[in-house]
Amino acid sequence: MQPILANLALLISLHTAPAQHFAEFAPVLQEKGFKTSFLATDVSARVLHAKGIFFEEINPNKIELSYHSKEVTDLANTIALTHNKASHVLIDINHPFDKEILRAFKEKAPQVTRIAYYDNPDETVPGGYSEIAAKVLPLAHIVLFANFHLADVKIAANASASAHINLSEQKRIGLGYYPFKGAQELREKREQRQTQNQDIAVYLGANHDIYFEKAFLAFLQMLHECVGEFANTTFLIQQHPGAKEKNKEQELIDKYIQENKALPDISISSLTTEEALTVCDVAYYFQTSMSTTLVLAGIPAIQIGHESLVDQVVRSGLVQSATSKKSLKSALAQLSKGYPEPSSLYQILGICTDWPSQLKNVFSTPTT
């Protein structure tokens, strides 16, 4: 067994959101005396590069990581063996390769404490997240939940929540992390925006089959049925970063219009997500990790699709869900109610302002 290099934390991110979180975690761990090292994919590397953080590329040879193969197994083993002197490895759970990496550390470097980071605020997540979590979480010593409420609830093993993940052998810890400072900055920017003659609605897109095949089409159908309600509204489709290249939303909009179905003014957004949320009057989404940001930033929001997705903000009664013309009109009528003050929302949303202290405690937690 290789000796452990005391207090070396290896932070591995394959997606942008966890990369942003880990970038904030690093200085906290450094305060505790840890050295930190980052591994990243092309997607997450952009976040780290923008923040001036040095990282190592996970997949320099650009092999396909989404499917099991000998190359994938060999790469994961190489990562574990190369970094077997780390004291801790912290990894996101958004990608199938996360499982391979934790499997490799368990087999090749079992002395390293394995921490899986569940960054989503909900216990059931569509689009493959829950299915990946079911494979990754059991391989960890510690499961760290961004939403501290999730440390005490059952975590779904699939999008239908027909089964749950057995975490009886894992330590479950609620961190309470959320980038609420970014939400506060967004709120302040919105307070400075100028009055507009035209209402602007932003639709936050997703990137999975259920979204394209059902949810987005249901959204268009409700816009068609309520087109008179939106005579003074411009809709901007804010595409998920992973969906921009295929541009399926534009194809679906064009097809809808070709079938002579009227829609309000609608187009693909050319703004960044932050820019779009700064200028919008209301935000719509089917499923997004940004629903908490919408609430904390004071942005009126509606969850909309072929079915109600009862995420954290919907379940808490902060956001209304629309699945039909009738429920959309009802949700629109309730937008003016607003939200409680951000400080009173933290407990509801599983956020703790003193998350750095908890993170330091996590990296002191024995695994046995």
C-alpha cells in the first residue's frame, strides 16, 4: 500500500456546476492546511481556467467516457494509481465516468478517503442524474450533500423514485452549500435594470430525452393555447450548454410554426444565462439546477412541462407548477406574490451560511 501524503485533497469535476463549487471549496480546505489538486474535463476546465485555477486534464486522449470499455477502465486505474498519495478524493456524480474513478480508487488506492458530492438540491432528479448517483454513491466512504436536508432523506435510484439508493455503509453529511453570493449579486443587478416596454420571459432549457420529447413540446403547446396572454412578451430560450450544438429547440419551434400553430415572439437567446436572468421579468423551466438561484434572486418563476416536476422550490410552495392552459393561467396570476426575504429562505432550501466550517469538519471525518 502506498503511503498517504497527509492533507492532499484531489478535487475531480466532470461538469460545470460542481467545478464552480469545488473552486470555492479549495481555499477553505487550504485554510485547514490541505494542498488541493484539480482534475477536470474540457467542460469543467473552462470554469477553472476562468478562475485562474491550475488543473490536470482528465482525458487528454479524448476517449469516449460515457460507455464502459477497456480504455475507460485503464484510464480510471491510471488516475487512481497516479494520485494514490492523496488523503482525500472529492468527486461529483454527474457523469458515468465518476463511477469508474471511484471504483478504481476503491480497488487500487483503498487508503484514500472517497467523498462523493451530491450537488443537486433534490432527492429525485430526471435526465440520468439519479441513475448515475445510484452507481456512484455506494462506492464512496462519505456522501456530501449540498442541500443539508438530503442527508436525512431517501435518495432515489431512478427518475421515477421507484427505488432508493442503499447508503447504509456510507457516512451522510449535509453541507448546506449554495452559491448564494452569486444569487445576491444577481438580485442587485436586477434592481438596477431599466423599465422595458416589452416583457421578457426566459426559458431555461435542459438536455435529456424527456425534456426534448415531452417537456419542451408541452411548453410550446401551452404557449400556443395562451398566446393571447403573451401579446406583450418576448420569450428567450436559454439553452443548456450541452444542447447548443444540436439546437433541437429551434428545430421544434420551426416545426411547430410550420404546422400553423401560433406562438408568442420566441427565439433562441444569444445572451449568457446571467445576462438573461438579469433582464427577464419571469423565468420558466422544466428541470434546472438553477431553481434555487431564481428564488434567492427574487425572479418570478414557473415550473412548466408535460408533468409537474416537484423539485425543492415547488415542494416548498415557492414556485407554482404548470402542466396545462388552466394551471399556467393560475401560476401566472400568483407570480405577484413574491418570495420571503433571502435570509428566511436558507432553512427552507437547505442552505447554511457557515458551510466552510462544515466542509472542514468533513475532511476531518474518519471513515471507519
